[in-house]
Amino acid sequence: MKHQSLKLENVVEISNRDIQKKIIDMITDKDIVIILNGGKRLRPLLANLTFKACTQGNETSEQYQKALEGGVVIELAHAASLVHDDIIDGDVERRGKTSYHAKKGVARALLTGHKMLISGLNIAMQHSKEIAKLYIDSWNKIVNGELDEVSYNKDNKNINEISTKSQIFEAYNKIIDLKTAVLFSSACKAGAMEANMSGDILKVFADYGREIGLAYQLADDLVDLENGEMIDSVVIPLLNKLGDKTNNKINSLKKMSIKRKFAKNKDKIREIYIEEIKNHIQNAKELGKSDLIPKSNYKDILIDTPSYIINRMLKEINVTI
């Protein structure tokens, strides 16, 4: 990437192009390449941006290529989680195409997902012990997030964990923190580590990524909620935990009532989501302004990136933040 006259859209385009080329160069399994196709490449983009912000764009070609390998590691972990998500949720479509397990079978999908994780770990281990540890710790947190979501989607498990309405949001935030924000956070931290950063700046980038991840998942859920896709998958299972121990399950009539209430309060719910998304975007921007990050055009782009990512997501429902 050139250091002069940088524009965020150009940086995104070049990053996506370079990551795609690196995937083709490194991944020989055709099925894995197919699974990786069609993604937004947001996590590798963030890893690339934090790397460039640390080097100020003055890294060698060899250093940049190694950082791109780190981006492939992140994309492998993310895509593997999606393969497993689709199996758990029974989703038969992913990125506008038939999901991998629906096309190839659950057994093959599970094993291919595991293979992707092993491939990512193998690359991470070739970089450094610290990056390998970050990879393992991140995946452990993601799995815990998945387990939490599975638990909350069952009617009779962890019945005492949610007893008040305020705890709905606590449980919801915990799930999206572990499931989504962790990998955004790790991507940014990994990018800085690839640039040989250490100490407090790593926390700045980890927090920066986490805030973007939280905003991203909230935006994604707002889109789903507006399209009526989130009530059965998230809202109802969590509300089930608010009932008493003998009759906690929400029946079909009550589901209809809840859906009517959501429809009636749609504007208020949207406002709550947008306000929360704005808070996380602002937090990310402030972190991007940290004095620990050296001044460069890439630092300026870091500050603009949170709004750019979220607004691309919200464009589907005609919302701009």
C-alpha cells in the first residue's frame, strides 16, 4: 500500500485484494477456499489496518506478506465458526448460497471446520508463540460464547441464571461479546503484534477491535430485528428464562403477543440500538486517537473505520450513523 493520498475505500479494496491473493497462495484445499469466498474480510482488514498504523506504512514487503498471513489465520477461524454456527442453527443458506453442511453433510462440515482451525493454528505457530497463544485463547472464548448461546436457546437449562428483565441484556451482551467481539479484538491485537508492538498499545488495539465488534453485532442484530428474523432466535429464548420454574416456556399465543409489542415499539427499539451502536463507535474512535499510536495517514483511517464498517451494515435498513 502506498502511504500518500490514502482513502479508506482504497485501503479496503487493496486489503481485500491482497488477503484474497494470500488465501489462494496458502490454502490448497478447494473446499476451504470455497468456504472462505464471499466474506466481507472485515477482521483481516482490521488486522491489516492496525499493522499499518503501527508501521506507519513503512514496513518491508516481507513484513507485509507475513502480516497478510496473519489475516488468513483470522479468516480461517472466523469461517470455521460460521460453518459450525450453521450446523448448530440448522441454517441452510450462507452468504446467499447453500451452507456447507447442507451441501456436503454435517459430518464433513464438522471435520472441515476442524481442519480450518488446525490450518490456522499451524500458521500462527510459525509466526510466534504469542500469536499462537492469542489464537487459542480467542477460539476458546468463541466456543464459550457458542455454548452460552446454545444454553440460552434451551427451555430448561440454566433456569436460575436469568431472573430479571435487566439480565436479558446482560446475557445478550455476554453472548455477542464472546461470539463476535472477541475475534474483532484479537484481529486488531494480532495486527499490532505482527508489527512487533508490545505493552499498553496492544490493549488499546484489543479494546478498539472489541468496540467495533460489539457495534457490528448490534448493527447486524438490528437489521435482523427490523426484518423480523431475531425474535424467535434470540428474544424468545431469553424471555423464556423470565418465567417461573414450573411454567417458564412461552407458548405460541404469547409469542404472537411479544411480536405485536415489538412491532408497536419498533421505533423505540431502533433508537435504543442506534444509541448503543453510537456509543461503541465513539469508544472505538477515541481509542483510535490514542497517543500510543504513531501519527500517520493510517491512524486517521483507523479513526474513520468504525463508522464506515457499521454504516455499510445499516445501509440495508436505510440507517446512517
